[in-house]
Amino acid sequence: AKVIDNSRSNLLTYSSLHLIAKRYLIHSSDHIILESPQEMFMGIAMHLAMPERHRVQWATKIYDILSQLKVTMATPTMSNARKPLSQLSSCFIDVMPDNLIGIYRTIDNFAQVSKYGGGMGIYLGKVRAVGSDIRGFKGVAGGVLKWVKLANDTAIAVDQLGVRQGSVALYLDIWHRDMPEFLQIRTNNGDDRMKAHDVFPGVCIPDLFWQQLEEDPNSTWYMLCPHEVLSVKGYALEDYWGDEWTRRYRECLQDSRLAKRPIAIKDMLRLIKSAVETGTPFIFNRDTVNRMNPNGHCGIVYCSNLCSEIAQSQSEIRLKQQTVVLEEGEEVVIEKTIAGDFVVCNLASLVLGNIDTESATELRDTVHTIVRALDNVIDLNFYPIPYAEITNLKMRPIGLGSSGYHHLLAKRGIAWESQEHLSFMDKLYEQINYYAVEASSLLAAEKGQYARFEGSDWQTGQYFAKRNYTSERWQKLAAQVAELGMRNAYLMAIAPTSSTSIIAGTT
């Protein structure tokens, strides 16, 4: 209580105060506000400092960066920290399997995530295409669009405590046979029964597509059914990326047993462009992402999340067995599943315009404090589904982003379209990344490294080599990481800040 500085409320604008009062401050059941903005910041800080040995010290440091608007936490953290039901994570990603039990489990997972205020990304690339076979009966599969409609209706039906309806991004590979119809789900022309206006489509695109488009814009692009590829070739094409994917894709095109759907590659590009009128699809360059994935040793990144900033290794939840047992005279069905990698991410943003970026001490302290606070979110979190908790504790991913980019340029008097701008930001973001990696490594020494550190790019040093971090200080940090480990498998992500940037009075 002695640390609270009520004069910091003067940093808030009228827009900030209006938004905080409406969406973030705790209210009574009859809508009376029960806390001040500074009590809110302190409440969040105290909650996030709970796992620490020196709680008062860390609560004070977290309060300082929040109340001085140097950092904003993600909306779920701002809203739910200091409350009993503390779902603090923003983003979740699930891989939809190609079977009925798995499909409905994914839809149920989305409903549970949505109920507690999380946004969702779902990868549909394993689901068989229209006209594929089911149990050997040819031409009977309904394709991905039926499940798109189901996700759309779930988003509307399960809202976030009346605050906003559920939000989901659905991702499909550009070589999937249902892609042309998928790209038209949000447009205003065509059969309305094939539309889903409340979901966000995303397209996963391999390097080969862009190369072919550039080299021969009059060529033909071929689409396949992932289920037929698996049945005929014995492998899941979507489980590969880069040169290996290209080799297998071309192998599939040569196989006469596989049905191919041709489209002029220019027409596919036109479909993507025509969908842009709806603000979608999200474009996900999967080969680029997997090339840079520091945890490629333990999985593939199929897709991203609702806001397209998260890229983590993923795998589907699989049914192992179902058994019927007698329990107190009643028959009970017990379902055993293999958890897979159900992605969760925990977000915060540096407010660049409110930090003295010329002061290495201030920038380092801010980054170190927020990395620790985000790491604590993982242990404090309420998880709406157990699969999310398993992956989050195993990988301990955090997403430190930024807002106030142009705010900082304006304050420094740097012109947007200048070489000075590019050089300045290149140095700044490298500095932020350096401090984030340093903080996570020191946390690993104090609290232990994440479970899958062995064999990762962090351990081998490939993380630094791939990003051309070769200077002496980076080499020292790489040696420190190899020795101490990393607390967090993933560190940075440009988090969306449409609400929290208003609180910080920035963009």
C-alpha cells in the first residue's frame, strides 16, 4: 500500500480511464467500481509476484513498469489477475484430427477456451476433402467446410461472459483440395449455406507456391486430399516442410492413384486477393516459420493463432483407448488420450514510446521484470482444458511484444521512410531480444529450464547462427544459454494491443 503512487493515474488519458473503468476495474454486482486504477495495477503485480521468494520486491518492480505504462499485459491478464478464476492466457492453438471423435473434441476445446476469454487458432489441414472416402465408401466425405460452419456457430453460441463473442482463426494448406471454397467463406457472393462470416480463414503457404508463381505465372497448381495421400502413400504430406515437403508433393503429383484438382496458379492468387476485401485470409508462410523454429526437434508448426503472432510446435490430441469399468455398480466409460501439443501463449507488450530506450539500464530492467512476470503467468494460470496446461508447463512459452513503434519514432524525430529509421529499429529490437534471452537464461539457472531444452536450437547455438547473432557479446550469451539453459521455449511475439494500447495512450 505504501508503494502505490496515485499521481501516476495522471499518466492516463480520458480514453484510458473510460476503457479501464468499463472493462478492467473490478465492479460489484450492481456496477459500482470497487478499485482505483493504481489498486488495479498493484493487484495485478501482487498476483504475478506470488510464486517469488521475495514477493514484495517483485510486486513493487512489476507495479512500477505497469503503473508507469512502460508495459501492458494482455487483456485476459489485466482482467483476470487478482480474481479467483484467473484465466490469464490470450491465445490457444489446436490441431483438428481426421476423425469424428477428434473433430468434436477440437470444437469442445474451442468452446471451453472461448468461455474463459481466449482466442483460438485451429489447423484443419488433416481433415479429408469433399468427395474423399469414409471407411472405403468413395465420394461421401463432406470436406472441411462443414466443420468450418460448426466452428462458426460455436463462436457465436459460446461468448466470453457476454463481453464479446468467441473468436477463431481456421488454417488450411494451399494445396488442400477444398481451398477454393475455403477462400470464399467470408465473401458476400455465392451460396450463403457455404458461408461462415464469424471465423477468420488463414492459408498456410509453402515456398514452392511463391517460387512457381514467380517463375511461371501461367502454370497450374494442383490440390490434393491429405487423407488420400496418407492412404495411398503411407505418409501425411502436411507433416513435412521445406525441401522434404516439396519432394514428397512432387512425388504425389506423379502418382496416378491420387486425384488432383488443378487450378491456374494466377486464379489461386486472385482468390486470395478477392478474399482480402474481408480483411482475410491470414497468410502463414510455413516453411519460413519452421526454418526459424528454435524447437523444431520436437515437432512442426502447422499454423498460427487467432492474431497470427504465435508460432510453436504443435501436434494433435490422439485417442488411445476407451474402456468400460464398473464403479459403484455403474458402468463408466473412461477415455484415454495422448495429449499432443496444444499451444498456449501468454502475452505482454513493451510500450516503446514510454520507455527511455537510450538508457540500457531502464530497457534491461523493464525486459527482465516482464519476462519474469510472464513466466509466473504460466504457473498461476487457470487452464480451461488439461491439454493446454500440459503443453504450457512443458514448453513455458511467453510472447513479449511491443506497441508504440511510431510513437517512439515521433518522439525521437526520426522520419518513417528513412534509413535512419530502419537502422535504429534493427538495433533496438536486437537489444530487446538480447535482454529477453538473457533474462530467460538467468531464470533457468534460478528456477530450472523448460523440459524440452535438450536438442533445441537454444542448446546447439543454431538459434543465434540462424539470426546472424555472431558478435562477441552474442557469442558469450550463446555460451551462457548452452550452460544454464532457457526457462522459456519461445520468447517474443508481436501481441495485438487494440485495447491495451489505449490504456498506454499509444498506438
